[in-house]
Amino acid sequence: MTWEAWLEVVEEVAPRVLGPADRRGDALAAEVRRLSELYTRERHALDAAAAAHAARLRFFFLRDLPKIEGPLAELEGALPEGPRWRVLDVGAGLGASCLGVAAFAKRRGVERVEVIALERDPAALDALEALARAAHRRGLVPELVIDARRADVDGLELGTLPKADLVVAGFVLNELFRDRDEVDRLDAAEGLLRALVGRLAPGGSAIVLEPALRTEARALQALRDRLAAQVYAPCLRAGECPLTRRERDWCHAALPLELPPALAALALRAGLRASRLTYAYLTLRADGRRLAGYEDPRAVRVVGGPVESKGKAEWDACGAAGLVRLRRLDRERGPDNAALDGALRGTLLRLASAPEDGASVRARAGVPIERIGPVARPGT
Ligand SMILES: C[S@@+](CC[C@H](N)C(=O)[O-])C[C@H]1O[C@@H](n2cnc3c(N)ncnc32)[C@H](O)[C@@H]1O
């Protein structure tokens, strides 16, 4: 992740787009902390979040920018072909998702990215356009055409929008349909996701990112169960999501990235983590294509851990059969289970044999575990 260059982009546009709302130092850290609390604990007060412009631009935009690269990396071999990518960004905000796509596309040699950005906040769209121009001047994104449309996506007729190679909805689903009860919200969210899949051009993918929080991730799991036939990732199984069984579980992934020093310092001052970028996600397709490893009885995705205790480490993993516990004693660390070193939520593994639902698998010599699937390396 070329974070330093993106920090310069933000530094360039912030004074103009923030004006008197710009913040630095303690005032910025306080605003980041307050906005984080709104996002995590007081989601009913989200409207107030729109006002925290400096925190959004100077911290959350930069922190969230690489997250889309996790799901994009898993689309290796199933990404849009050709030199021009058409992107629909729903609830685009400052553009962390569509600009993240553009940065990824640039590194793959894509020449032009055309974005339709739907967002109800005109100030956010203004910032998005300024960020896109500044990023292009620095060579961080290819030629970028932004069609910024002020729109309320709750109830919007999407059928008239042009088809897109990639549809992204970054951290917005949980902000929609808030005036409805839980069942109605889920129905409305399902309707929206089906409509977004309906906007995909042949071979296209829709990526939904959500906060790695219990309620939001579990809502995405419920949607995953309803849309199982369209799910490309993260799931390796057709059956219901086993992480819905226990209320305390939720499915999310982590990128093994450290924030750059300036952002890490801000995160710590605001009481936030400076490493491991977490998110929940769902990648949907209309063509029934599946992630490599799908329904492979030996393939699993790490969904919990590592939990290290005296002399051992344990991970939870999800695969075709259901949930599996992987256990490795420290003294049995070796080449056959080296793939477990550094395995985080989201890592894909292939076990030596097919486990049953609820099985406990002991990693040891002669029982090889291998990494499978692409690993997201934002910025490379
Ligand atoms: C948390 S931000 C995420 C922004 C960006 N997508 C990202 O990936 O970082 C959510 C955005 O969704 C927008 N939003 C919320 N409800 C909306 C609605 N009903 N219609 C359009 N935009 C909406 C908010 O204004 C905000 O900019």
C-alpha cells in the first residue's frame, strides 16, 4: 500500500474541502475517537457522523482504502478483462472503495476506470472528486472518470443504471433502511443486493464490505444464506453459514497491514488499533462462478484465532463440512504446518484429509497443511 503517497493526496485536498472543519493534533484524534464510537456503539446516531469531515478524510478514508483489495485479490482469474473497468460505487462517501479499486486496477495495467458514485452527501462527493484528481496527478490511479450522483440509495430505482464490471458497496449497507424493523431491513438489504447483482455486466462481481462488528457481520451472514447461489466469497460451502449457530460468532477477515507511522500514531491517540485491518465482506456474482476451493472437502478458511495458550495455538476454520478447530502444539511446529504461521482470519488452507463438522484437527509432522488461494498484498 502506497500509503505515504495517499497521505500526500489527503494533505493536498484537505485544506480546501474541509475549510474551517479541518482538524489536526489532539482535536483530530478526539474527532476520530468520537466517530469510531459512533460507528461501533451508537450506530443510531450515525447522522452525526456525516459532520465529522476531518476524521473521515484524514483517518478513516486512508485506513479503509486498502480493504477492498482483500476481496479483489480473491477474484484473481475472475476479474474484469480489458483495459477499461466500469465501477458502480453505492454509498461512495469519500471514495475509499472506488479509489481502492482504481489503485488496484492501475497496478494491473488497467488504463481507464469509469465510476458512477452514488452518495447522498454532496460534500463527500466533492471530496471524492478532489481526491480522484489529486491521486491521478500522482500516478496512483489510471485515467479516472467520476460520475458523481447525489442520490439516496434507499428506494432508488437501480434498473436504469448502466451495467458495471464491479459494483462496490463499502460500509454502507448497515446505514441503510434504518427506519425499519430487523426483518424488513434484511428483506430490503436482500432486495438491494439482488438489484446490484442485476447491474453486473457479464463476468462482473459485486463486493459488499461491512464493519467487522458482530451485528453488522451477522447481518451479512444472514444475507449470505439468502443469496447462497450468488456467493463467490468468502464461503467455501453451499450449506448454511455455521458461524450463525452461536450468537457470539461472526465472520470477518483481516489484512496483515500496519498503518504508516502518522496514521498509527493517530489511531493510538484515538484508542484504536494500528495493525490488522479488519472487515466483513461478501463477493457476489451472477454467473455462478465460485472461489477456488469451493466444496473441496479439504479446503478451509480461517475464521478465528490464532488463540495462543501455554504450548499451543488454535484456529477456527470453516469449510465444506462446517466448522473445524485446528490445533498446533508448539513442539510440533514444523515444515508440514508452517502454513499456519501467520494465518489470520480469512486465510485459506488445505488440510491433509477432509474433516467432519465439529472436528478437531491436530497439526503435526506428516499431516501437511498448505496455503491455498491468493493472498492480498495491497500496494504490490
Ligand atoms: C461509512 S461511509 C462509507 C464510505 C465509502 N463507501 C467507504 O468505503 O469508505 C457510508 C456512506 O454512505 C452514505 N450513505 C448512507 N446512507 C445513504 C443513502 N441512503 N443513500 C446514499 N448514501 C448513503 C453516507 O453518506 C456515507 O458517506
